[in-house]
Amino acid sequence: MNARDEILAAARGALAQARSEESEVPGVHRKPVKLPDLVGLFVERVADYGVVVRRCAESEVAGAIAEALADARTVAVPDGFPHPVTGPAPSGPRTADAVVTTVAIGIAETGTVVLDHGPGQGPRVFSLLPDIHVCVVRGDQIVPGVPAAIAGLDPLRAQTWISGPSATSDIELDRVEGVHGPRSLRVVVVDA
Amino acid sequence: MTFLGMPPFPQAAREALGDTQLRRNLAHATATIRAKRAAVVAEVPEWEELRRAGAAIKDNTLRQLDRHLLRLERSLTDHGVTVHWARDAAEACDVVGRIARSHGVDEVVKVKSMATQEIGLNEALAAQGVTAWETDLAELVVQLGDDLPSHILVPAIHRNRAEIREIFLSKMEGTDPELSDEPAELAAAARRHLRQKFLSARMAVSGANFAVADTGTLVVVESEGNGRMCLTLPEILVSVVGIEKVVPTWADLDVFLQLLPRSSTGERMNPYTSTWSGVTPGDGPQEMHVVLLDNGRTRALADEIGRQALRCIRCSACLNVCPVYERTGGHAYGSVYPGPIGAILNPLLKGVGTDAQTDSLPYASSLCGACFDACPVRIDIPEVLVHLRSQVVDVRRGPRPHAEAVAMKAASWTLARSGRLRIAERVSAVFSRLGRRRLPGGRRAVTRLPWPGSLWTDARDLPAPPAESFRKWWRRDERS
Ligand code: SF4
């Protein structure tokens, strides 16, 4: 027998007795949650990771992005990014100091942004190599928690869930930020 | 992989107990993570319900494991992934090695993965002329230091910053001799070193935290970003996935992506989670392989009580609450799976009666139950421990009781009650003044212990307990 058939046969043999049982999966946690101030909670939870968050009106987005890019000399702008980017010179993701992206979803409870690498977000390498990642999140993209995010995302698209900057506590549990991904994450929240 | 030449748990634990540095680091690490975990778990009012959901989803999946694996295989294949099956470690290593060689690759970058450690992939690849670079900071420290990981989550917790600096200076090409021992500087040195590897490597090897059957999605949960690098930059990606990692649907992930980060690092969410469902044209690796690994998992599945260990999502919460682990560290377990989960998973995967090291593990516990309370998928580790102890005793029961089996029972009896431990330590302290000789390497040996330990020491030399017993040290340290 080849490995595949042997493993499957072993699994079937191991399970002979157990087949008929089925455990009930409780589902209360999947009930829709209503939070009074979704955007406010998101901003607070993102800031908890030590991330600079700027909340602004639609008319202020360009200014907020420029401010977030103040210390970058070059910036990568993915196709379909909907806001004007002024200041740093445009560059490819392998050489740019910074990258600007939109997101697919923001999660309030965990302060997470999820990229599904659609228009405005670029392929995965865009948000990976530059040292500064500026994320623009619209208020109406924010969902309460992980169940709503999972329900709203397309599993067939590659996704990157980002919660604060990359970090390690591998050396004596001292937290060090920015090991391999962008060392600085900056989030602009646009009230929609 | 079993660490070669590891002594059985009671002996290795004694050695570890003599190492003050290790004890201090571990106590600090486990206490810190425990406190963080408690805080973020308390934020989730439906935590208990989530645990029950996680356990039930895994149980239901395991009961139909063959069907879900076939579904996973089909989804992966539909999305351009080549699926391989491996009965054991050698077969899995062989698959990965063959993929590397068929592309003329002699260097691969690796994301930290328990499964690839379990099968000893790095060593197997090295034997085939392929160098595997660990890219997780702690794994890099362990690899460069020619060392063994001591904790699932913080594998280099037994090293302090000065030691890490030394390791980088002597083993990492091009490290600036002016490098300080500041953690931020050490991390930056590793970043520079590894960035080159990420950009030049043509092939990466990963594991997966979850594999979704109906969509063919693999999930890697991490903190540092080395995972994203490995999963994005190389042309070829090989993921080694234990067959118990399968979950039926994408929707099931909502439970596990809540349970895992809070239980593991004590965060609301870990910094990075990557998910991908096969090849995305123009984005990331364009050739993908998944190796579905058995290596004892179907053996564990056949054990009706032990089966629940396959629910494990490798969060390491049980390690951080375990009084035995906190005092002995991970090395004493002699396996890539240390702590309470290691004490049950290793014998379940390998079967009892194969070696004394594995058979001693079910005794590496005081059955206090803290691991069960912490476990996000409600694995009743004490129940499985007791079950495995009876298996060990059965298999070792010859015409006469096997000396080791009795001595191991005694060890667990000793660990179980603090009063007994105190007495046993006092007895062995007296005893260690009497019956000492030197082990090779100059370590003092106790040649005999009082009964029932004598059953153990009759069979082998035991390193002497440290002059200060760990309980004495513990009490002193708690006051200070
Ligand atoms: S046994 Fe439970 S607590 Fe321990 S690592 Fe596995 S999932 Fe986590």
C-alpha cells in the first residue's frame, strides 16, 4: 500500500468505534455583537499595540497620509490606492522606505487590520519589505470581532492579518518591535 | 525526533534543577506569560464556551479524519498544490529533500514549525547537502548555538542576552564585533543577517497551524514576520502539516483564531497571521507542496482516551502553568514537545514500551490539573497521564516488576505531594553526603538512593541533587 492509502486505512481502523458519536458545537459566540462605538474601540485597541493611529474626516485623508509619511524618502503605492499620496518619491516595494495600503477589514476587539491583497493593497510583498506601513481604514470596514471578520472575508484570497508591529520577546522576554516586517505600522481611520 | 542520548525524565529533571540560570529564566518567562494570558482571557466573557466549541470541532473532525483529509487533498489539488503523504519522519524528510534537489536548491529558509522539528528535517536535509536556515529569532539562536529548544513558544528562554551576543558573534557571518547585548540591537543584527537569506532563498519550508478542508486554506500564526517573508518571497513553498491540523470549514477558524493567541502569547491577537489557499498568480510562491504527515498520529487516534491529545493547537499554555515544567525546563522532556502536552503526546505518538525516556514521561507530572484548566481545547491531560501510566506499567510488567517502572511511579509519588518532596529531598541530601562518586565529566553521582529510589539507582548512576534543593531555593526566592 502507498503512504496515502495506508494512512487513510489506519485512520479508518482507529476510528471504527467512534464514528457515530458527534459532539455538539456551542455557537453563542457567533451571535452578532453590537458594540456602541465600533470605530472608537478599534482606534483604542490599535493604539494599545503602540501603533500611531490618526482618526480623520474624508476631507483630511490626504493630509493624514502625508503626515504619516513625513520621515520616508520613498513610498510604494499599490495600484488602485484611492487617495492622493504626496511627499516621498514613488518607488517599488523592494526599495521603498514606506508603503501605503487600504485594507479589507478592520477588527475592533483585537485592533487588527486584514489585507486580502486586492486593489489598493498590492501583492503581499508590498506590505512586507518597506520599513513603514501606513494603513488606511474606512470606518465602515470595521467589524466587532473575529467571527464577523471570518464571515466577511473570502478564504480563497491570500490574507495577511496584522495586529500591531512585528515583535519578538525571544531575548529574556524583552519586547523588541520590528524584527522582520515593517518596523513601524501607522493607521489612518477615515470616518465614513 | 527524540533528542539522542537523553536520559529519562527523572534524571534529566534533576540535572536541570541544578541549573539556577535556567530556573530563573523559566520562572520569569512562565510567570510573565501567565499574567498576560489571564488578563486577555478575562476580557472574553464567553471563553468557556469558546473552549467547548474548540474541543467539539476538533473531536468531530478527528472522528471523520479520513474524510476531511480526502476533502483537503482535493481542495489543495484544485488550487494548484501538489499533495504528498508521509507515514513517518523519514518519508516526510525524503519528500522535502527530493523537492529541493529536483530544483537544484541547496539552501532553504524555514518558518518555525513543530512538525518539522518533530521529524528532524534540518538534520535530514543537511545529510542530503541542503542547508535549512531557521528564521525565527529564538530558533536561530538555538540553531547557531547548536542547542535544543526548551519551550514551544520561546525556545531560547534558557539563554540570556550575553550568551546570545556570543553566539551571534561567533556563528553569524559578518556580525559587527561592536554589537552590544541590548535585545533591540541583537534583533536588528538577526534582521540584517536574515533579510539576505529571505531575498536569495528559492525555497521555503513551513508548517501550518490549521488546514481548512473545504477551501484548501493553510494558516500560519506568528509574531516576528519571518513567516510572512518565507511564505511570500521564495518561488517554492513546502508545508509539512500533521494530519490532525485539519479543520472542516473556514468558519471554524473564528473559534481557533480567538483561542490561540490569547492562550499562547497572551495577546488579543498575534502580530501576523497569514492565510493562503493554493497558488495566487503573480503573488507569492508559484510552486506549492503540502506534505501530510502521520508519524504516529493514527496510532494516537486509535487510543480512545489518548485521542484527545490530537486536539492540541500547540499554544503552550499548559507549559506555563505547570509546576513541574517551571522547575525543570523543557530539555528534561527530551523531545520537541515538552511540558504537560509532551508528557502525553510523545508516548501516544511513539507508543509505550519503545524506550525508557518516553515511558518515563507520563510520570513527569503531579496531576495538579492546572494544564487542563488552561487548555483552550480542554484536553484532560491528567486523565491521559493516568491512562498512559497504566499502559507503561502493563507493558513493563514482566515476570518480576520492572525496576524502572516502580522507580518512576515513586518519582511521581514524590512530585505529587509537596510534603513528600520535602522529605525526600532532605533524605537525599543526607544521602548525597554518603554515597558519592564522580560521573564522567566530573559531575558528582549518587550511586544509591533510599528505597524506592534505590530501584532506580540500582540500574544507573544519578547525578547528585544540587547542594541547594529546588524547593529550598524556591522558598528563598519567593521571599526575596
Ligand atoms: S495541550 Fe492544550 S494547553 Fe497544551 S499546548 Fe496543546 S492546546 Fe495548548
